[in-house]
Amino acid sequence: MKGAARTPPKQATLVDTEALAAPGAKTRKEKAERKKKRAAAAEASRSEAKLLSIAPRTGPLSMPLKSLDKRLGPRLVSTLNKKGLRRLGDILFLLPRCYEDRRRLCTIAELEPGQRGVTVGVVRAADFVPGRGGKRMFRAVVADRSGSIAATYFNAGPWLKSRFTVGKRIVLSGEVRATMSGREMAHPELESAEDIESSSVHFNRIVPIYPGFERAEQRSFRDLAALVGEKYANALEDPLPADLRARMELMGLPDALRYIHFPPGEADLEALDTHQSDAHRRLAFDELFFLQLGMALKRQGVKAEEGISFDVSPARLDKARAALPFQLTDAQARVVQEIARDMARPEPMNRLVQGDVGSGKTAVAMISALIALQQGYQVAVMAPTEILAEQHERNFRKVMEPLGYRVGLLSAAGTAKSKRERRDAVARGDIHLAVGTHALIQEDVAFQRLGLVVIDEQHRFGVLQRHTLMSKGPKPDVLVMTATPIPRTLAMTLYGDLDLSVIDQLPPGRTPIATRVFNDKQRARVYESMAVELAKGHQAYVVYPLVEESEKLDLQDATQGVEKLRQVFPQARVGLLHGRMKGEEKDAVMEAFREKQLDLLVCTTVVEVGVDVPNASVMVVEHAERFGLSQLHQLRGRVGRGAAASYCFLIAGAARSWESTERLGVMERSSDGFVIAEKDLEIRGPGEFLGTRQSGLPELAVANLARDGDLLSMAQGEARRILTQDPALKAREHQGLVKALEERWEGRLALARVG
Ligand code: ADP
Ligand code: MG
């Protein structure tokens, strides 16, 4: 390809210029992309640089910093304390955010404009000078035998002068640029180089740069890390058993920490900077492994409880299947088999079903429910919102009632009396299948004979919360359904305690939803297409993003949108659904839309549209760039539920960047929720992907869920393997594991069961 780009056919008469240009353009684009990716990775590892959560709580490294025989300057101590660094171990477990290559320092002549460089020189002159625009600027000239370079600072305080004592040797690090008056570094980072010959900590090596410390403090912290490393790293017990380390080819813990703080001369700088060196890998594995081990223990703990062993003879299963008006897809049939096998076992089921929007998860849940109902057990179905609970109730009722099972909704709405009555009906066993929000379980609703809990989850629960939910009463089987696909690595981290089933196929006869990205100015074309669909008697959604800072703004956007739509479509009945409406108001609007009393529904919130209206064929998303890809995919899944061809129009706001265009393009190209979720994770990172606050994700300092999928799989495999061999972790070589688990999960694991 490259060759072709360089030597175009000279006399070609029918040259396809585009084809010729393409390879070059691609390479350039690829290059730019690679560079961008690398920068993003470095940035990510930088901003994510945190104290490793795996610092030991016992042993010498748990001693306070005071116990060091070295006196620490008050400034450093204050910075250390502010960062929560109080114990010796905290020093070793603070990861450098990046590194500086001082194996061979550039001479000043070698510094190239446009590139970052590190050099050493002697301060020749330093003073405040008038800068551009009359602002005062600090300018120092630093020279070595090969030449000189200027260091410039705007808005600098007088203290800066003390750093640039004339005659003093300093290290300068920063981006070099060419100016009229020669080369200079603007706002370079600096460090004393007085001890350049004698110091093996600060020079002639790759040096770590730590997060949260000013440049001037780097040196002190580096000294401290060297001291602690030298004295205490060897005393560190490696919690990972030796044979596990050998199998996984992992460095020992002390070696890994030494490597990370003081990489050897031959280390790969880029691997270090992107936190992907062998030493980082060891620490990442460590983080993931103990997480997985904890979850594997939970999983084992659930399995150890006494559960219900359902009869899932083929005849019973067939009967349940026959209740649905369609043939299961192969993927659904496989997942039903997996569930049936679990339900037949005496230990409780704890299974997650993942599948794209519309892949038929609910249908699978219905069959599972029927297995339980057939044998006189009750079923609880929990949805994330009231509207979705109502929808589930309707759908389950349609299937269950003809078979003689009573379905009841336990909602927040209604009088206290009616609510009490319904609860009593559940307690008496008169309601066989109860649908509600998550409050269903939290509020101590007593069931007469609960056999199965179906949780329709929007990845809101972390492992720990989920277990609190499930720890009450007898142990029913549990089936968790995710509302939208999440990448495998996230599923393993959030749901590592569950067995995973994936429905990776859509029911037949679906026409893919035609998706197009438009900008603000192309809105007329969106309206044209909407008009065509409305004329056919179809309905449309128009969704506005939730502006978290200001519900008022949201509403303003949406209300204006409603006005505009009424002008453009005078015949259409337009409804508005927004976050500030009361539950009943929302329900009324939703009901009207479902009953075709509205043609257009403008919504400000995402959750409420998690509903099924088969006649809706158009989804318009305003300010689409503000949504995550997975959210968009979920929104898109609201149409295409009927037989008609459907459309999704993503309107990107005026401020859309190249990046958001690129991102939204994914929606045009793919209709596979798993592919989109992976991409979303890659672009936004796990915290954003899940919604930072409620993600339920553990803090990871080194491991990266968007990148370390393989390592995560291995960690899970190793964790489960160890527990299979030694379920109670009694073996002598596993005592390090027990100790580390106790420290890291801080009592949140019922380890008593293990001991
Ligand atoms: P999910 O819960 O995964 O979003 P649902 O179970 O709600 O999906 O199914 C989406 C739609 O597809 C429903 O209208 C359902 O009746 C229908 N459906 C599910 N499974 C099949 C199937 N095997 N064949 C035909 N239609 C199906
Ligand atoms: Mg569903």
C-alpha cells in the first residue's frame, strides 16, 4: 500500500485520483490516529494515576512516615498528607504518572524545535523583562558548551528568580520552540542539577514523575521513594502464590515496585508511560485478580446456600416455551438451556443475561418465570423505573393470565390501602408474579413462596449492593438482565460473581434501523423524513439530553422544541415528557403516546423512553454529541419494534468537534450493541461509560478495563481455579491471599464462611 502511494503509475490515463490519494491519506490519518490514541492513553494513565489500593495494611510498610530516620521538609510533609500519603507503603504504592528519559541528556544544541526535550545547563542570566503586550515576563538564559536556550515564564512570581541563581546548574524539561530571538522553552519544568555526577537517583536513568507534586517537589519525593524502596521493598510479602506467578509469568511484587519507581536502563519508555510495562502488568493483574477472587468467593458463597431445585423436565420446558407466540431464536434457546440447567440445580441460580435491545431478554425471563410458576412458586420482577415496571406488568400479564397465573403491580402509586391490599395478596400467595421497582425487595415485601427473582437492571448496582438485596430470606434463583449490552470486561468486573449468558442474535424479520447523523443546519431534511413517516400514521420520538446542571435549561430546550415542532407539523399532536413531571403525569403522557393520541413525543429524559411502542418509527436525538454511544443505541432501540422500516436521526449541535463526528459515525455504521459498547468504553473510559457516580466500579489504579480484557479473563480464570482446588483457602500457600483479600475488601466479603 505504501509503495503504491509513493509510485503512482506515471502514464495512467484513467487514474482514479481518489484511489491514489487514499492510501497516503489513510496512512496520515492512521498516524494521526495512532498519535492521538497514544496521547489519550498517556493522558488517561496520567489523570487516573492514583494510589494503588493494594498497599499493605500490616508489616513494616504500614508504619507512619514519621518512623523514617530521614527528616522530611515541612512543605513535602504537607503535600504528602494532603494526598493522603501517611504510611511508608503509601510512598511505594503511589504510581509515577509518567517518566522522563535522562539516560542520555541532550546537549542544548541537540534540542529540536517542536519537540519535548530534557537538557542540563548553567544559568547565565535571569531577570524580569517586558514581554509581549507590556506584560512582565521572566526570562532566563541557560547554556552549555554547545549553545544556549531561553526559559520564559509569564505571570511568574518573584520566587522564580531564586530558582535561577546565576552560575547554578539546572535540568530543563519542556517543549522547544524557535523564536525570533533563538530557541526557547516556555514554562519549562526545572530541577537542580548540582549533583549530576554523584546522583544515581536523579540522573543517568529514566526518572519517574509523580502525580500531584510540583516539579520542585519531584526530587524530594523521588529521594523518598528511593529510600523507602531500598529499605522496605524486600520486606514486602508477595500475596500471589509462587506457582500462580510462574504460570502467569508475573514479576514478584518487590521487583515490580522497584521497576516502576526506578526502571532499568533498557526499559521501554513508551510502555512505562502508558502503564503497560511488565511491572505495570504485574500490578494490574494484582488489582484485577483480587477483585475476581473476591467475587468468585461471593459466587461460591451463593452456591453454598440452599436453594430450590426446580423440575425442568423437557415436557415442562416445552410447555413453558409454548406459552410464547413465537419460536425462540437459537441464541434464546441456548440461554434458556443455561438457565434451565441452573434452575434444576439445588444451589441458587445467579445468572446475568446480556443481550442487545430487542434481542428477546424479556421473552427468556418469561420462560424462566413459567418454570417457577408451574411448580407453585412465586416470581418477582424488578424494573428500574415505574414506567418500565408497568410495561413489564402488561407484557407478563398477556402471557401469564391465560395460563391462570395472577400478575400484580406493586408500585409507589395508589392509595395506602390499595398498596397494602396488594402486599397482602403477595404474602398470601394470591399474586403469583409481582412486578415492581427495586423497592420491591428493599421494602421487605413478604412473599409466600418466592422462587425466582428477575432483575431488569440498568447497571446501577455494584456487586455489594446486589448481595445486600439478595441476602434476605430463603434463597430464590436470581436472573439479572442488563438493559443494554455492556462490554465483556465491565460485565466481568461488575458481575464477576454471576454466571454470564449472552443473547447474541436478534429475532428474525427485523429491518435494521437506518441511522443518519445531521448537523443543526440540516434539520429541514430531518423534518422531511419525519413528515413522510407521520403521513403513514407512524409516530416519532424527539429526545433532548439531560443537562445535569440545570433542569430549567433542559426544559427550555424541550419546550422550544415542542413549539417548533407544532409549527412545522401543524397537523401533528405533540406531547412533552420531562424529568420534572410527577409520576402520574408522565404515565398519562406515555399512555397517550402508546394509545396513538399523540404523534410526536418530545422527551427530556432517557429512562422514560425505555418503553415499547411498536408504531413509533422515528427517533430523533437532539444534541446527540452529548450522549454516550450506548445511550444512543438504547434510544435507537425504541424504534424498529414493529414491522415498519425505522429511522434514527442524530442531530449534532453546532459545537460538534471532529471527534464527536467520528464518534457518532459509529452509530451509522453499526447496529450491534456489543460493538458500540466496546467503542463507547474505548472512547469514554469505564467511569463515564457507566455514569461515574453510580457505576459501582471498584477503583483501579493500573488496570484499565478498556484495554486489559485478556488480563482480566486470566485473573478470573486463576481466581476460579484456585477456589475450585481450595474452596476454603486453607492451604498454607494461600494464606497470603486470605490476608490480602481481607485487607482489600475490608470485611465486605463474608470471609467467615471461608475460614
Ligand atoms: P429485550 O427485553 O431484549 O429488549 P424483548 O424480550 O422485549 O427484548 O423482545 C423484543 C420484541 O421482540 C418483543 O416484541 C418480543 O415479543 C419480540 N420477540 C422476542 N423474541 C422473539 C422471537 N424469538 N421471535 C420473534 N419475536 C420475538
Ligand atoms: Mg425488554
